[in-house]
Amino acid sequence: MAETAREIAEELRERIRSGALRPGARLPGEPALVKEHGVAKETARRALMLLVSEGLAVRRKGSGTYVREFQPIRRVANKRLSAEGWGAGQSIWSADVGDRPMQVTDLRVYETAAPDDVARVLGLDDGAEVVVRDRLFKVEGEPVQSATSYLPSDLVRGSAITQEDTGPGGTYARLAELGAKPVRFVEELRSRMPSREETERLRLSEGTPVVEIYRTALTEEGRAVEVNRMLLDASVYVMEYRITG
């Protein structure tokens, strides 16, 4: 009985885990898998795509499928949002990537009327404006996340939050200086397939899903002072939450 795509993918997955196939190594191509496992070409293709969608492999057009060299990013939400970090002038990202090279690209800062869903969360009147910070994050030169933050214009207009460089500690440190220190955060997550535009921006491999996170930052008084919509390449992230009872 011929093996299924999942069974073939599991065999390859075990070879990657054991080190038999090391990072950067070329995986057997479709013809080799067809010959080795006695399956149809489509079954072999699906087996390789399963590894790509899991983030274990990448496809290189005209070359083949390779074991991914990029190491996963461990996103510990509790740690990255701690005031001990950004309050001391550290970047939120330092909790995720440590010393790995990280850069912000495609940065746009502008004012616009708040989208309806954002206005509702921020408690703004119809037509109220927000400052938008839209950017793309790259780690080791690879796009891993896009983020779009919305902040009430009447709160942050004229502050460093409207500049490209918000200074040590970033946006949350500047909000604290404005008397609107975030002390509580709410994140809502869902996984979905990306649009064509999102696929192109994050340079996603075929079949790779994204994790969409909506985060709301709130002050001690319960005022929402930021809504941040993040889109993460699901293949490069490990999401960790530390919960105490």
C-alpha cells in the first residue's frame, strides 16, 4: 500500500529532527520521492509542502526544497510587555531576538481618521483621528512580522511617537511620559491564510499561514491608548505564555 503525503512528510521530519538532514540541506525532490515511495508526483509534492507550511523547509524556485536555516523566534508575551524592559529603555523586541540582528523597514507614520473598529476600542468619537505607525520587522534580513499601531491623535500629537525614532523604550515609554502609562495588555490571536499582498510583504512560502494578533494597551484607569494589529509569519514563531494561577 502506497504511503500518504503525511507519512512521507513524517519520515522527512524525523530525518530533520535527528540531524540526518541538517539546516540548509536539500530535501529529496519530487522524482526521488516518487521512486523511493512508489507514490504519485502530487503526493510527493504535498509531502514537501507540508514541511514548508510547518516552517521546517523552504522552497527555492528552480532549485528545490531545503531544510530551513532560520531559527524560530520564541515570543514570550508576558516578558516582552513587561515594564521592566521598555521602562528601562529596552526595545520590546530584545525579549524576542536577543542579539540576533533586527531591523525595522517600510516605516510610515501618519494621521488619519480612525477605522471604525479601532475607534470603538479606543473610545473615540466618529471622525476622530489617530496616529498610525506602520512598519515591517526583519530578523537576520528575513521579514517576520508587520505591525500597524493606532494611537489617539489628541494624546500623542507633537510627541516623539509621531517621529520615526520614538527613542529608548519605544512607544510605551513615551506614553508613560505623557501620563498614559500602559499597565495592562489584551491580545486576541487567530490563525488564517494571508492575502496576496500580505504574502508578498512577508515573503511567505506557498501555503504558509499567518498569526494575526490584535493587542490593546490600557492605562491604570482602563483607558485604551493603543491598538496594535500584528501579522506574524506562523512558520518562524513559537508562541509562549507564562500563566500563574
